[in-house]
Amino acid sequence: MIPILYHENGLLVCLKPPGAISQDGPADSLPALLRAQTGGEVYPVHRLDRGVGGLMAYATTREAAASLSEAVRERTFQKEYLCILLGRPAEDSGVLEDLLLHDRTRNKSFVVQRMRTGVRAAKLEYQVLASAEGRSLVRVLLHTGRTHQIRVQFSSRGAPLAGDGKYGGGGGDIALWSWRLTLPRPGTGERLVFRHEPGEAFWAAWRGERPPLPAEDQ
């Protein structure tokens, strides 16, 4: 069973298991599993990489799907993540901006130096929450939603995500968790905030004592 945290007003918020496909696909994709579980329709409005777990929002009506998709475009749908890096960013907090090119054949993104066909601007904010034994726990707020954005932006600066073999982080599970979603309720625009701390699989990549996470209103 997929853990469902909210299911009303055309909105469904659940916890995506790492390894599940977040978009429509085979019978074991997350939308297909949710349809079977709820008996209703499910419309994807954003995505998570297959190896990433955590909070995901889906629409359950076409009207809600249009509303949430508009919120994504207008950036009133905010996505925050926790990740564990091998190493530490140069600054304790900051903004990373790059031009990214996604190679569909290799399913891999690259930082490039100039705008051309297929290149898209990428931007995120980050804050280092803790460091221990050569690893850093980092909070990330996405401003854009490019393919593998968090993974490639940190890797290109010499601090790949733990477990991210595609971008130099070694083997294991990718230490990236969809931690907090802030979005307008479909139909009313009321601001909704969902938050869920990562489980043991995420923390397996950490070293030392587990650090506290920011309070609800931070």
C-alpha cells in the first residue's frame, strides 16, 4: 500500500517509495498503483527521479490537474528536498545557477557554458544543515525543475549526492528525499504545506549522530 497523507479537493499527496516510477507507465508505476488503491483517477503534475523517495502530489480531477500545473508554471508550487552530499559546498548557503543540457540517449544531464538548442536554465537555493565525516546534510529549494537538476548541480561542484552512481556519488541508494511541498489547494488557492521526514534508508548514507531538522515554520 502506498502511504496517502491527503486525499480531497482534487488533490492526493502520498509518499513515493524509492524505485517507483512517478509518471504514468507500467502496472507498477506510482499512478497505476494509486488508481488501483483508490479506485479513482490520478493525474501526474510533477515528477521525481525513480531512485528518489518522499512527498508527491497528484491531481484526481482534470480541473485540479490544470490548477496544479499552472501553480508549477507560476512557481507557487514549491518543492524542498533533503540530500546528503559527499563533501561540502564552498559556502554554507547560497544559490546555484547553471545551464543544463539533458542527453536523452544517456539519460544524463550536463552543465554547459552557453545557451543553445536543448539547453535550459536551472536554479536552486541551498542551506547546509550539518556536516560529519566528510558528508553534508543539505536542504534544497528548487526554483526550476530540470532533469536530475539537484544531482548534477552539486556534482559539477565536486560534491555529488551519496549513492548517486550516475554523477559520481558511488553505489547504493541516492540520498535525496522530497521533504516538503507547498502548494495552493485546487479550487480555493488556500496555501497547503506538507512535510515528511526521511526514513532509515535515507539516513543510511549519513555518518555520525543524526542531526535535527528545521522546525515546521522554518
